[in-house]
Amino acid sequence: MTDTGWRPHALIVEDEEGLLEILEVNFASAGYQVTSAADGVAAWRAFDTGHPDLLVLDLNLPKMTGFRLLELVRSESSLPVLILTAYDFAEAEEIARYRPDAFLTKPFEVTDIIATADGLIGRRQERKNAGPPR
């Protein structure tokens, strides 16, 4: 967090209720403003109206897959995306096609996800502060 009071806004999309609650609590404790969604359609609406700084995204979602949601997000934004997945390494190539900024496989340590998210937000802020490339 900075002296300006800016808190990064994370949109967390996870359909497992218990895991979603854990992520919400830990991101809020780490200083994030948190919006959450349990399915792809609700997540798309939250993205469209909430303008988050980071998308934390499960891929296996009801109503709209995480793959489709990521495709839509990428068509409109360069928002940092952190994928949380139970997919194994063999499917990593398919995940990479959608250009996530990072991905962690389940199960994961909460400290790892917060550290990864902080890194993605920090890099995004550095790019904003640096201005256009020369």
C-alpha cells in the first residue's frame, strides 16, 4: 500500500466456496480491495463494472469457463492475470495460449499466491509510472 491510500483491487474467481472464502480473507488481510465471483458470467460482469487491477482466476467454472473468461478479458485489457488451476503440467501449453501473467497449481500456499499477486501488481504499477516506451 502507498501513502496515497491506493489499495489494489483483486477480482477473485473461484467456484469452490471454501477456497474462495480463504482467498478473500487473505487478500483483504494483505491490503487488497476484493471482489469475488463464483462463476464465469458473474466474473465477466464484475470485470466489466469493477475495473480490477488483478484477476485471480480458476479455470473450471460454471456458466462460462475460465478459458473463455480469460479470452474475453484479454480482448479488452492487459490486466495482470493469475491462474489458479488443478490442471497438470501437460495442460500448461493450453493455458499459456491464453497469456496469463502467472499460474499456480492447486494445492498452493496462500503466501505464494499473495507474493505472486503482489509482484504482478508491482510490475503493473512500475509500467504505469514509467510512461510510454521510448
